[in-house]
Amino acid sequence: MKLIAYGEQLAYYGAILKRFFTLFRPVTYQNVPISKHLYYQCLGFINHRWGLAWSKKKVFLEKMHELDAGQLFSYFDEPYVCKSNPEGIFLMRSGFGDIASLFLPPERYYLLSPFQAEVDVIKRNRPDLSVHNIENFLRPNPGAVRDLEKKITGLLEEEKQDPIFGSPHFLQWVLGRLPDLVTRFDAVQRIIEKLNVGAVLTISSIHWFGSALNLIARANQIPSLTVQHGIIADSQLFCHLPVLATKKAVWGKGTKEWYLKFGTPETRVAVTGSPRFDMIFNREWSGQESLKKRLRIDPAYKIAVYATQPLGGARIREVVATTLNGLNRIEDLFVLIMLHPYERKELYQQLAAANERCRVFSFGEVSLYDALNAADLFVTSFSTAALEAMMFNVPVVTVEPFPLNFSYGKSGAVFAARTAEELAFLARRVLSEEEFRQEVLEKARPFLKKHCVTDGFSSRRLVREMENLSRCGGVY
């Protein structure tokens, strides 16, 4: 199947990436093609600066129709050689500290964070863990930046006829990314040279931190594993491909099938489940009575948990207004608004000010799992927390007033509301009709089974996968 069957936007992105990777193949730093680190930012810049309509007409129309969806992996990724180092330590994103401490002695892992705030949170929650901030390893390297600037300027000088890659705007954009790229690559290289690293564990290939770790590990022939972060959908294809790591650890067989349909070798994908979901099954969480007492909620009220998700300003207002207007129509319902880690309270407090039966919580202020264990209803647009609600056997309804990056409603997992009226109707039925509540729960189960392993042993599988990678030296 041609990639354009998934939509012109994805075919456009695919054509951009193929051209970008091919053109910049000779430009490397620390033995890493810099295009592999900049590709996601490149898509955003070109799309914002030139857009699909103009670019399709002037540059990419023919190329957009040539790309085969089943060969995307071979276009953008490749196998690479790794060394076996079964005694090496695991260099891990700091959030994996809970997992590491369960299965490994402290000398076997090194926890690294992209910024101090994350270090502070982990130290507060787990003072027994030693966490390091990569910012302490960042050093300017103007000489290396100048060398790259010279090479890239010369390369793009030969592309003057290309209205995008030969434009001064694109050159300025690339050159502006180089100081950060150089300092980040140097920092990871410095850490790897300091440690005897057997494998690397990350949560993203598009965020600069995970990307730098995966790519510098690759250049040093060290295997790496990236864990799925969030629900995966076709519309976000290039958030998840190329893989960049030696292997991708996914939550369920449905996601593995998704990677395979775009040409990813089966050896590059492992179904481990999500380590964070293990806590649902391995800990005791607050019941409804104790949560109401702690939060001073009237015992007579039922509880709805509303998990937010970052969106553009106008869209946030539309989704929040629809959700709160719908839930506010149910008189005996108290709403807990649980914010995404990247969001702040102010906007939501402003939008919820008219509703006395509503409270806004920053990420971590109240445990999401305590809230879910006490909830009678869960509402979101497309947050991954919907999966967690399903694991707690809480009925899920989504609010989808416009097309979203991922639609639980279209997937068949939930009933979706487009308006406040529809949400109020569905919520009332969930809360008052036991037969309908059971129907909602049954609707979610096949989706959950396909997309998530829910046996409580994901952390163990993840560590075992890391041990296998370090022992075997990768998958090829």
C-alpha cells in the first residue's frame, strides 16, 4: 500500500524525510548523522514555513505518490552493529529508577535526567535513588559548531535550485539548531566514556534527550531500548518512526502489529507492556470513602475523573467547556480535573470557576491511581489515562468535538460525545443504569486486551529485555 493512502499529510512528511536524510547523509557529528536527531523538528519547521499545499505543488507531489507504507523502515532506519557487554551498566532515563531498584543492584544502573526539576521530584519521592542531571555535563563547543556550519553551508550551496532545502530560511534554521545538538551529543558521549555501558533505556526517539542517548549509543555500538510513550496512531506516524533505538518495547500486540505494517522487522519490536501500569496491580490504592474524606468531598457525591491533554489554546477551551458544561448538569457529581504533567492550573481554574463541584489538580498533587480507584466515571479526549481507567474497571466516555490525534470513539473502545448535551446523556446513563455501565465496560475490554499487557509483570520483562540486549549485543 502506498503511504498516500494514509493521507496527503503523512505522504508529504515522508517525502520531506526521505529527501532530508538523503541530502544530509554526509553530515555527521560524533559519528551520528545529524539528520536523525533533527528530523522531527525539521518536519515541523518545513510544514510551518511552507505548508502542504505549496510544497505539494512546487516540490513533493510526485515523491508523495512513490512511497510504500510497508517500506518506511527501510527508508528511514537500518540495522547496526552492537557489542556484547553483559557486565555493563544500564544507562536509563531517571523515571525508570523504581523499576531498576526492584531488579538490579545500585551499581548496575545509572539514572540520568534531562533537567533538574525531574531530578528534584525523583529525589523527593525516592531519596534512596541516585539521579544525575545531564545539564551538569553540557559544555559549549564553538569550534565543533563552526566546523558543522561550514560543512552544511557548503552542502546547501549546491542546492540553490531546491525551493525548500536551498532556501536561506532552511539554512538559517539548521544552523540555529547546531549549538544545542553539539553540546547534547558531547554530553552523552562524555557520560558514555565515563561509564561501562551495556545498554541504554529511553522513553522517546523524538525528544532531544532520548534521541541523543539512542544515537550516541548507536555510534558507540551500544544497544538501546525505547519504551512506548502514549497511545500510537497513524496520524502521528513520524512521532514513532524511525525507531532509532536497537529495539522498541511496546505495550501490546496491537502496537507491535502497527510497527510491522510499516516495515519494521519483528526483531526490532518487543511486547513488554508498560512498567508504569504494573503499579495498578501491585499496590493498594485509596478507596472512594478515604479519598472523599481526604479531599473534603461530600460523601453523597459520585466522582468523575477528567484527565486533560495538551492542545492548542482555542481547542483546550472548547474541549474543557464541553466537558465541564456536560458534567455540571449532573447534580450529584463531583469532578476531579487531573492535569497533564506539561500543563498548569491557571487556565483550568478559570474555566472551572463557575462549577463548585469541581477541583483542579496539578500532576502529582493527587495520585491519578487513587482518583481512578475511587471514580464512578472517567472522561478525557485522548489521554492515555483512559487505558488506566479501563484497567481500574472504570467506565470511560470521551469528548471529541473535533478530529483528534487519536480517537477512542472511532477505535470502538468507548462511547464518544461531541457536545455537552451528549456527554451529560452518556454520563447519566453510566451513573444510573447498571446495564449500560456494564455495556460501556465490555466495549472497552477487547481494545484494552489488544493494546496493553495487564498482568503486572511488565517491569520484569523490560529488565529482561535489557539484559538480553547487553548480552547478545543487539538483535542482528
